[in-house]
Amino acid sequence: MPDKPIKTRGKDYDIWRAKPEQNSPEGSLTLGVISDLHLGADGTQGYSELFLRDSVMQQDLDLLVLNGDLIGKGMESFPLVEQFLTKIHSVSYYLSGNTEARTEETLKRYHEVSNRPLDDVVWLKGIRLIFLGVAEYGHEIPIVQDRVDWLEEQLSDKTATTIVFHHLPLADTVYNSGDLISLFPGEYPFNTRVPASDSSAIRDLLRRHPEVKLWVSGHTHPDHRAVDRLGNATTHREADCLHLAVTNLGYKNPTPQGRLIVVERERILIRTRSFKTNQWVNELSYECPGATTLSTLEK
């Protein structure tokens, strides 16, 4: 089933739209994103080996984002994670998901393996990348107020095109981020999202900071073409921000795909990569026209 269409309001309106021109100029910022490998879960490696053989994701990136849930179980999964990390040729950022926070011990080991703080800001070519880690285990997990305040502080420090990576989607945005427990009591799936009250605070922040162009999540395990029972697809636009879900690469009906985010001077391009065919899935491409703060002079 195709993604739910993203409506436009005129050719001059700065909005995400499908079927863009695919060619990007030199000097663009190129980010790869994969999520939910769950290495070691059910004795499987999922599609990690297919990903490792994909030349685009291994060679042509400024940064590869591993958007949470690399471990499949507990401490016994970390040797597989460490082995996987040694095989990646791109510079990578390993962000914590809920499985990394399963116990205090696994979260401590995550910090040792990733060498990353829970929350972080990385600047690349004039673009601000914000990484919000997950500090506790569960499926519906809050972002507490002091971390919302930290996010506001980072955004208020300097105006710049910004992409936020967080393992969980905000409530009522993408696939399986709705209030499924109250609507379908006793049925799978459970709520997989930032709770509605915490999502509301983040939404208020995003409205005040239209420079945040993307909220990138995993956690809900969709196929990139999936639409849930509430009509939520894997893309959802609110104001100036596109909420983008990244598929489950390694656990319970995985999909062998990842996302590519290309920031150019006059647009942001989203592409979807198949690791089975080593080709682009062009019908799952989106772009947002509009000036960015990309600087090709930055090293």
C-alpha cells in the first residue's frame, strides 16, 4: 500500500512533496539512517549483512545514523553490536533506543560502546543534528520536561536548519503512533510512541522553531509503505516539520530498507534504499523546497 499522500497548497508553498528530482549537487550533506536491527533477537541477524554489502550506505555518506535498538536482548547482544560496528565504513552515530535502556547495566554498556552521551548536538556543514536518546525501557516512553528544556535551549542558541533523531515518534504522527490501547483494548499492538502529553510539549516547541525540518524515528517497525488502522503512514507533516519513520531492519517481519537524507542549499531530499536490490525505491522519495543553512565551506 503506498504512503498516504502529502497534500500541497500551491507551487510556491514550502512543503514536503513526493516524486522529486533525484540528482543532488556536490557539497550536499548526506545522512543515512537505519533502525531496529535487534541483533541477536530470536537468533537472527536480520538484514544487517545485506546492509553491510550496500556500497551507497557504506561509502557515500557524511554520517550514518543507527537510530536505536541495535541490541536484541540484554548484555549478550553487545558482542554482536560491537562486531557490526567494526564492519561499517561510514562515520556513524549510534543512538540509544528502548532496548539499550532495558536495564541500568545495558544502558551503561551502550554508553561505553557508543561513546555518546544520552542527548547530543552535532553540526555538519552548517546543519544542526540533534540526537535525543532513550533512557528507559518500554514502548510508550516520555521525554521529561528537563530534556524538553534542553532541546529548547539548543534550538534557541542559533537559528539553523535542524534534524532531530529520536527512537520514538511523537504521538499521532506516523505508523502505530496513535492511541491504540484505548481504541483497540486487549489487541496488539500496544502504544509505541512518546505519550500524548509529552508530545504536546514537543509540538509547541516545534511550532516555535520552524527551522526543525525533520523528526526521524524508528521503534514502530513499519514497512515503508505501511498504513496503520488509523490511517497513519510512515510520513506525516505538521507545520514545517516532516515526521519520518524508519523501517525495522532486523526483528519480526523486517524490511530490508533504509532512508537517505540529503540536505542541499535549496531543499531537503528524502530517499529510500533497498538493501535486497541495491537500488532506490523512487516512489518513496520526498522533498522540501526552501533555503537551508547548508555551508559547503565547512570541513
